[in-house]
Amino acid sequence: MKTVKTIEEVRRQVKEWKAQGLTVGLVPTMGYLHEGHASLIDASHRDNDRTVVSDFVNPMQFGPTEDLDSYPRDMERDAALVEAHGGDLIFAPEPEEMYHDGFSSFVDMTVLTEELCGLSRPVHFRGVCTVVSKLFNIVQPDRAYFGKKDAQQLAVIRHMVDDLNMDIELVGCPIVREADGLAKSSRNTYLSPEERKAALVLSKAIFRGMELVRGGEKDSAAVTGAMKALIEAEPLARIDYVKLVDAATMQQIPTIDRPALCAIAVYIGKTRLIDNFFTEDV
Ligand code: AMP
């Protein structure tokens, strides 16, 4: 297992693998890796001969008041986790390697990015689409792995790959949770012990929503209403959104009459956490 910092080194290594007829999987991450990331690396290791993990806190996807500077980092621990899960190469560029002086080309998307997280994070998906396009161009993987934890991101990237005819198979992987239900996230490290307890309302609300859908509830407002009531009962929680949307278009639907995504974003103190379920998975 090797860590490289330049685009040239990644290209050289991937070319060598491809010349040997090997397949390559890519797992894009922002580092501070946990079992959620590990599940993506495992899936790539299972499906491909070689796995590249990118480890890059992408400044472009953070808004001016967001947590770019405080985002946790630990390259040594990340390298050990990647190695333990069968990854072959970490690409950990500095921001200047990805965005040289005068950088001025962007990949942007309408519609899907104008709902859910796009509303409170207006520059986020432009940053995500741009960096993921760059990573796809740099690594040229056969497959790329994304977590359903970031469900809108997965839908946006699927749409981008389709719109722009990128020849890459996307694999969506299930949400990995802590033993008590909280979805694993690098941002969970921001939580104080008291906030960590309060953060359980997210998964509790998700499990309640799943239960209602499993029981045959078709009225979106009935599902989201029950979830909101649960979250509002927690004093440290502040709802950004609790919504039921069409799983492909991310537009809100009044009735669950097609594959849908139920997604929530909740502030616990200053930390914004997300969770979700797809109605197809309940
Ligand atoms: P991040 O480093 O937070 O940008 O995440 C990198 C990738 O890991 C994204 O595709 C995420 O959806 C995925 N991921 C993060 N947390 C989880 C989790 N708890 N379960 C599954 N995938 C996850």
C-alpha cells in the first residue's frame, strides 16, 4: 500500500495496472476514515483487482461559514485502515495539486441540487461534482463507490455520470451505523458527550419513519410529521429539513407512490448531521 500526493503518480500507477489488464475501483473520501468508509473499500476490494482511495478535504464543497478548517484529519490512521481493508493506493493531494492558480472550470447541476442539502449548502454540490469529475479523470476507474449515507450526493453523481456519459459503474453502499444506531460520520467527533446522546434522535426518527413505511403508510406528511415530532422533543436538536422526495429527482412528493428517499438534516448544537432511508430498502 502506497500513499501518493501527485496526479502524475496516480496516473503512472493506474496505467501500469491497466497495462496488466487489472480492474480499478475508486473510493472518494475526505479522510478521517471510519467503518463507513471501510465498507466502501471492502466492496471495491471484492469487485476489483486494485483499489484507489482518495483522501482529500475538498475546499470547493465547503461554504464560507462551514467547517473546512476544523474538519478532522489523521493521515496515519487513514493509511492503516486502507491497508487493513485491502486498498492499494491512497491519493492524498494538497489543495494546490487539485486546484492550480487560475483554476476556473466547474461541473454544476440544476434540479437535483436545488432540494435538501442544496438549500442550506448552495455551493456544495458544484464542489462535489467538480472534484468527483476530476478524480474520475485522474484515476479513470472501472467502478466508483459511494455511501447511501450521502443519498443526495449519490443521486447527483449518478445523474452526472449519465448526463456526461462517463464510462464508470457506480456502486451505492448501505449506511454503516454505531451500535446504538447513529450513522457513522467523521463529523461525529465534533459532538460533546451530551450532544452525542442527543444525536440519537436522528436514527430514532429514521427508524420510526421506516417502521411507518413498512406498515404501509403512503402519506408523506404523516411519515415526516411523526419524525419531526420525535426530533423536536430533543432540546439540543434543531431541524434543517425532514423530507420525502422522489429517489431519482429529489423533488418532494405528497404520496409515496414511487421509489422515494426520506432524508433528514439536523443540527445538534453547531454540528449538522444527516441521515436517511430509501423506501425501497425498508
Ligand atoms: P466523506 O469522507 O464523509 O466525504 O465520505 C466519503 C464516502 O464515504 C461517501 O461516499 C460517503 O457516503 C461514505 N460514507 C460516509 N459515512 C458513511 C456511513 N456511515 N456508511 C456508509 N458510507 C458512508
